Amino acid sequence: MSEHDSPMSRRQLLGSVASASAAIALTPRGALAESALHSMSIQQTEPAAADPLASVSDFERAARERMSTMAWEYVSGGAGDEQTLAWNTGAYTDIRLRSRVLQDVSQLDTSVQLFGRTLPHPILLAPTAYHQLVHSDGESETARGAATVESTMIVSSFATQRIEDVARAVPSASLWFQLYVQPDRGFTQELVQRAEAAGCQALCLTVDTPVLGARHRETRIGFQLPAGMSRANLERLSSATASSAHRPPEGAIYSEVLEPLLTWKDVAWLRGIATVPVLLKGVLDADDARQAVEAGVDGLIVSNHGARNLDTVPATVTALPRVAEAVAGRLPILLDGGIRRGTDVLKALALGATAVAIGRPYLYGLAVNGAAGVSRIVQLLRTEFEMAMALTGRTSLAALDKSVLWD
Ligand SMILES: Cc1cc2nc3c(=O)[nH]c(=O)nc-3n(C[C@H](O)[C@H](O)[C@H](O)COP(=O)(O)O)c2cc1C
């Protein structure tokens, strides 16, 4: 076995690359050159410890063992028969890649420009509710993990800690805020101002949830917030509202904390009061995407809410090309849903996404190992993404287009 085939030296090398490459300029990429690989493997004296948590799916299995049944069903579940849930991940396996050879891939640049900032890599944390269900330190713990790997965290309106407290706990975190407009627009405006004052750099208006989908797993388990846990950001509405179940009563579809009256007029209103970029989260349709451009929003997130709302809508990566065509480069497009591999990140970017966001994967990391688990998940995906870039012969995000796909 040559030193190039040694799994130990390869893993150690990649680990060192991953931890050293937190900075934007990816000079450690030179370590992937054969000479560096060769010399580093010779220098290794200690074998790397075995790591049973080598992929997102390893974390998923481990998380299932650690999470309460209530938390597991809430986090992992989708709507209806969970067709879209399966498609969100399955669609990536149906997309084949073209590998290319003899390209100089000794320097990789994974940085991306978004709203005037440079992100060192294109993997964000999608907004997810109720982190204290998974870890006692809740959203602050997630933010600590996100900060370590320089990943922007989109904090949910339904966080179990107030946005001010998350920002104060982790001043180095890059935060955006996800907005569920409340029937009380005065309160909603105040919430927007609080998020901006806390340092959130963008607002993601969730537009795909006027009502919840048929979440049978939540129904079967009787999902509710445990005593002592609440939607802390909504506490100024009323403590009863903040701790009420988000699920409507039996036979009803409307929820006290979701706004079925939300329309394009509200988008104009939000743009008028916001001082940071506004993205629409939950767009799948090309006509909606065109209207969003006309409405003057700053970005879109192609999302089907992690397959938790309308079952049998397509996978997000299936919807992405039509949205990208409609937008025609006029806005940055993010995508979430089903990203479990670095190759998934590559495929989404090739099909028109500027960046991606993950939901369940980092919650599994949070459940398994707190902040370190969150950062490890991002690091794993980033490392796999870098491998996929190198093996397709692409050295920057600008070089990722449809020509990287087999078809
Ligand atoms: C447990 C959980 C809670 C979520 N809570 C919210 C939320 O509060 N607001 C929101 O806009 N989206 C929410 N989402 C959707 C995510 O933002 C994202 O669209 C989805 O998780 C991406 O799919 P993935 O989990 O396959 O990565 C939630 C998703 C999950 C799994």
C-alpha cells in the first residue's frame, strides 16, 4: 500500500486541512498536492483515532439514540406520507457528476459573496425551531458551533432563546433572523427591530407556512413544548401564546402563531421597515420567483420547509433550475432541503444556488455533541464539498455550473 492509499494518513491530513482552513484563503489546499501528502504521511507517528461519526448519516443514527422520542419525531418527521422527505435526499442520488482529470486543483477557494460579505464557504444553518428540545443550552450552543466554522446561523422566530440572548452569548456568531409574521403587525415590527438591533445581518421571511402540513408524527406523539420551554421571542405577545402548541386544535388548520393572511403586500411592508436584506424563504415556483424579483426582495431561499408542509411537492433540487431560470441572476438564490453530502452542495451550486443551508443535519450534531457536533457537521460537509470540487476539477464556486453534471 502506498502512502496515498493509507486511510490513516489521508484522514489525518484532511483533518489538519479542515481545521487549518477556517480562514477564507484556502492556502492549506496546497496540502492536497502529492508532495505535501507524501511528506506529511511520512511524518505521521501517531495513528489517527477511529471516528465512528464520519458522515451526516452516522450522526443521524447516533442522534436517534440520544434524543427523546418526542424530539426525534418532531425533528426527523415530514408531512403526509413523507414522499417529499424521501425525494429531497433521493433527488441528489439521481444526479450524476462528471469527474475531470489532470486539472490543477492544488488551490481551492470555497468563498462566496453574499450581501456585501465574504463567507468562507457556502454552508449556512437553516432556521429550525426549539433547539432546547435537543440540547439544554439551545440556540446559543448551536451559535457557538456555527461560529467555530464561520457558518452563518439563521435563528428561528420560534427559538427557545431570545435573539438578543443568542447574540449576546456568542458575539462572534454571524446571525440572520427568520421571521414568522405574527397577526399583530406592531409586534412583528418590534421583532424585526429587535433582530436588527441584536446584529442580525439579514431577514428570512418564511412564506411557505400560512398553515402547517399534515405532520402525522407530531399528531401521533402528541407533540407539545415541554414545561419550561417556550418560543422566547414571542414572549412579549403573551406567555400563553409563547408556550402554546404550534399545532392547531384537532380538526382545525389555523395556528395562533402563523399568519394565513400574509400576502405580497406584507412583503412590501417588510421591505419598508427592514434595514437589512430581506430574503423570501420557501419559494419553489418560477412564477413566485419572478414576482419576488419584481417585489424587490434581496434574495430567495428555495425550500419546501424540509418536506414538513405540503407533501408531494418536488425536491428542492428538482425545483431549483426553474427558479434559477426565472431569476436569471438578478438575485442570490439559497437552497435548503436534503443536503447530506458535499456532493449535494456541489450539485445545488451547479444548478444555480449561490449557497445552501442545512437543517436536520446540524440538529443531529447538536444532539450528539453540542456545539462541537454542530461544527463537525459543517466541517464534514465542507471537506466532502472540497473533495468533490477537486475531483470534478473545479477550483472556485464560480467554476461550478451545469457542465459539472453528467447530463
Ligand atoms: C425541526 C425543524 C424545525 C424547523 N423550524 C423552522 C422554523 O422555525 N422556521 C422555518 O422557516 N423553517 C423551519 N424549518 C425548515 C428549515 O428551515 C429547512 O427548510 C429544512 O430543515 C431544510 O431541510 P433539511 O432538514 O433536510 O436540511 C424547520 C425544520 C426542521 C427539521
